[in-house]
Amino acid sequence: MRKLSSLLAAALLAALTVPAAAQTTPRIAIANTARILNDLQETKDLNQKIANDLKALEAERAAKQQKVNDLQAQRDQLKTDAPMWADKNKEWLQARIDFEIWAQMQQLNLQNQQKIQMRALFNKITQAVAEVAVQKNIDVVFAEQRVEIPDNLDQINPEQLKAIIGQRNILFANSTTVDITDE
């Protein structure tokens, strides 16, 4: 019994001697990065640029596809045993391969540009969240992900519902006191 009393006394003494800073409860907040991203003017500008780039790319794609189609039509006007058929076939195949490679390169280039710009926007968001957290003396900010559960559960199967529930990382937060998304 004496040993237990000594341990309790030691624990109480240790708790009383802990510096005041170590006794404070961490201040926690949330920020909905998806909502912030969607509300940024830079995101709206990026989406408009992507739409314009896709429109220009589609026009160029259509012109290149038409060239391939024209070469195929020229080749198809010849009989397969005609002397020029092999040359036209080779020209058409080369144009078709060039077109497919060009289309893949354009798609990958556009995706890389989007990824770089999205990463830059996300870095900007994390920097802004950090600035707000420092101003408000917040120790930790969690990124809120709130995938909405449809009202009509007939639209989804149990596995989809389980996945939606699993994607939610904040079950409750008093939005008036801990949500810094708008700031």
C-alpha cells in the first residue's frame, strides 16, 4: 500500500511540475481543400484555359484525322495490285501512326501541365492554411474530405456506400469554431 501511495504521489508531483506549455490542449481545426480549390479564381482560370486548350487541340486533331482519312481514300481508289497502291498504303500507314503518336503526346502533355498547375494550387492552399493556423494559434489542421452519401441509397450498392463512408475523414466538427476553410 505504501508503494502505491508513493507512486501516486510521484505521479501527482510530476503532473504539477510539467511546464504550463506542455499542459495546454492542442488547438485543432479543419479546412476543406476541395472547396477551397473550387473557390479559387486560379482554379476557374485554369479550367477555362484547359477548355480553350482542348477546343484548339480538338480542331487540330480533326484536321490531322481528315488528312489520314484523305490518304486512306486515295489509297482505296486504287486496286491492291496497282503499282502505286503500295506507296499510297505506306504513306497512309505512316500518317496514321504519326497521328496516333501525336494524339498520345498531346494528351500526355496536357495531363502533365494540369498536374503541375494543380500541384502549384495545392501548395498555395497549404501555405494559406498554414498562415491562418499560425495567426489563430492553431496547432493542427486536418483536411476535411466529405463525400456526400446520396439520399436515395438505391443508386449505389453496399460496396460503394462502404467506400463513401471510408472516404470521410471528419465525422463531426463544429464548423463555427474549428472550420477555417472560408478564411
